[in-house]
Amino acid sequence: MKSTDSEQEGVGMELEQYRNRLEQMVEEKSKDLIAIQENLEATNRRQALFIKVLQILQLEPDIPTAMNMALAEIGRYTGVDRLATWENHLDGVTYGCTNEWCNDGIEPAIDYLRSMTIEAGKPWFDMLEKNHIICTFRYLFARPLYYPDARGTGRKSYSRFSSVAVRSAFRFPVI
């Protein structure tokens, strides 16, 4: 039996549809594989950072030096302006910045932040105690400033967040 031109044309169109669908499926799978590869590479970079920070903390005998080196690694990895560690003072009334790393062009603020009242940071402490992560963007940082209480009580709160521009900050509980 001999096929007609219209039958051959129909088969050709059907083959073209299958070919187009196959190309579509290959493209979708390729995109999926690229996304998986990118995710794997990002995971590997995070793991390498984690290992490097652990090595610094284990091998450097001077704790402040180790902390500053670890902060520098994390800061460069994340591309932030500044990273700092904080601790409550034994007086139970104040806390302060204990270590600080600053990216290029960022003025260190550790000298301004060595002793602050816990009351001034109470909203952040409350959030951290509830294991919240705090991420802020585009604020000023480092010099004393009084500002009206955001809760509308009419009181002024003392803050040390003024003067040196910082693009973002990320805070999370360590303990």
C-alpha cells in the first residue's frame, strides 16, 4: 500500500510535534540540573566556610585573634559591611561589643559599642531570647543618638545607631 502525500505530511507534522516536545523536556531537565548543580555548589561553599571557621577557632591559640579571623571569613563570604560579637557584662546592666570585623571602607565602631545599657537593646534581646533572627537594612550606626520610642510611649530611648552608614545587619542568637 502506497502512502499519499497528505499521509506523509501528517506523519511529518506528528514527528515535528514529538521533536518539539522532546526539546522542551530536555530544556526543562537541563534547567533542573543546572539549579541542582548551583545549589550543590552553594552548599559546598558554605561547608568550606564552616570548616575554615572551625579550623581557625581550633588552631589559633589567642581567642580574640581567632574570633576576628573567623568574623573576617564570614564577613567576606556574606559580603556584609560589618560583623560583631556581643556579650552581656557581669554587672547585669550593660553589654558590649567584644569583637568586630569591618569590610573595606567601613569605619570600626567597636570603641563606641564596648558598653551599652541592656535597656537600650531590650527590644533586640527580647527577640533574640525567642530565637528570632533580626535582619535590618540601611541604617546608620556607631555614634550616640536619642530617638523617640517607636512604641509611642513618649519616652526617648538611648541608642548608639547613628553616623556610619551600614547597608544591612543580621543578628541571631548563638546560645
